Amino acid sequence: MTPKVVLAPMEGVVDNLMRDLLSTINPYDLLVTEFVRVVDLPLPDKVFYRLCPELEQGGFTPSGTPVRVQLLGQNEEMLAWNANRAIELGSHGVDINFGCPAKLVNRSKGGAALLQYPEQMYRIVKAMRAAVPADQPVTAKVRLGYEDKSMYMEIADAVALGGADEIAVHARSKADGYKPPAYWEYIARIRQKLSIPVVANGEIWSADDARRCIDVTGCSTVMIGRGAISLPNLAASIKHGDAPYSWQQTLTLMLDYSERELSGRKSTYYPARIKQWFSYLNRQYPEASELFRELRIHKDTQSIVSCLGQAMDNLSAKD
């Protein structure tokens, strides 16, 4: 059976341009947005449209992949209100973030900090489920715990009992951060206990990793994050057995991204974004490390684009 593949929400990494690019070359079943922060007020529509411009096209990327808005916060009443508003604007279901390990987020009792309070997680999910139309899924992304993994089943139960339609489990605690390994065996136990679908997430860098994760967890859906940036066509490799992109294909993709970034909006953040992407590509492509040594000295957009273009010319000359 062909697994389903979901693109994970990655704050500051997977914005709408990256979602557009990756969904063009991959058969994703679903994309989840960077989180929309909810505090104590209903959000204006412009906030949703800024983080999820796909809402203006019925909640789909230009290539037709559905997009789901993710919310982050701790006020169940406001999360419920904003969840319903996201659906009204065109989101394909709504997700709640119980996994973000960022210190700034956790200090305000959002993201992974809520893993310490399963009762509050339950109330949040229950309020969101009550506010959202029954035909629209309410989902949650969690980790296995905060300081350790001792409460992993209590966390999963809270989400399921709150009425979530699905739970994505990042197989680490907050304290684990992103350090290997991912503890897939915990996801297997959660899947065996819960009656709702469970999505496996963590340390999936290749199609082989995805197959091993599915074997261990028994899940039919995987969520990929850093691996999707490290190997741009990872979802196509997992679902269809496509060969991993060559460095030349990846460099072509980066030039395409650069063109979209520079033509579509202000390019203020482009230098930081492209350098960030290289930090992921280094894992898959030795050539990325070499090129990054040249590129990192540049601070302006045009110099970086010229550097990428020269690298492509050099590759083409070798062919």
C-alpha cells in the first residue's frame, strides 16, 4: 500500500513559496502551515491570508495540494474561534501545535510547553472540535513529552479524548530537541492504543527511513520536515520510488525558488532563507557544503543569485 505523506509545519522554513515549490515536484497528500499564533483575541483575516495565501485559492497550492492551517496558543476559547474562522476562509481542516520546542513559544505556555498539562490539551482540542464543522478534521501535532517521555500515553489520550480526528507524533520529547534517534516504538504503542489515525514523524530522511518507520510504527501516513528540505523530492521518492534528486536538479530548484522569492515579494529575507536551506542540503549533498563556503560571504541578494548561477554554469560546462 502506498503511504500518505504530509509536509510538516516548519516555522521560518516552509512558507507559502516553499510549499508551492515542493508541492510542484512532490505528490504530497497534505501541507501544514507555519503556526498562526493565537493569544486572547480573534485574529483579523489578514493574518490568516499572510501566513496561508493559499486560502485565496480555496486552500490549495497552485499545483492543487490541500493546505491546513496550524494554530498555536493556550486560550481554548480563542483557539476555537480562530479554528472555525480558518475553516470559513478555506483551510482544509485545522491543526493545533503541541510540539514547537522554541523557548519564546514555550515561555508563553504554547507549543511543547502544553505537553506538561494534558488536561489543558484536552480542553483545547475539545473546544476546537466543538467549534469546527463536523465534516472538517481537527488534528494535533505532539511530541512524546516535555522533559522526558513518561507522559507520552497520557498526552496522546488527551488529544484523542478531546475529539481530534488524527494525531501526528514527533517521536521525541521537547528535551530531546532534534537529536537522533527518533523513538518510533513509542508511536507504535500509541497507534495500538488509540482508535484515531496516527501519523509518524521524526528522522525520516530517505525512502528507506520511511519504510522502516512504517514497519516499526504500523502507521500508513508519515510526516516529513527537515528531510523534505534536505532532499527536495523526498515525498516522490517515498510514494513513487523516484530517484533522489541530483545536485544539478536541486541547484535548478534553488534558482527557481530564488526567482519566485525575488519576483513575488520583498527580498529582504532572501539571503537568510537561502543560507538556511543550505544548512539542510549539506546533509544530502557534499556539493552544497562546497558552494556554501563561497556563498556565505555574500550578504546582498544579487550576489547570492549570481553565485548560484555561476555554480550552475560550472556544472553545465562539465556536462
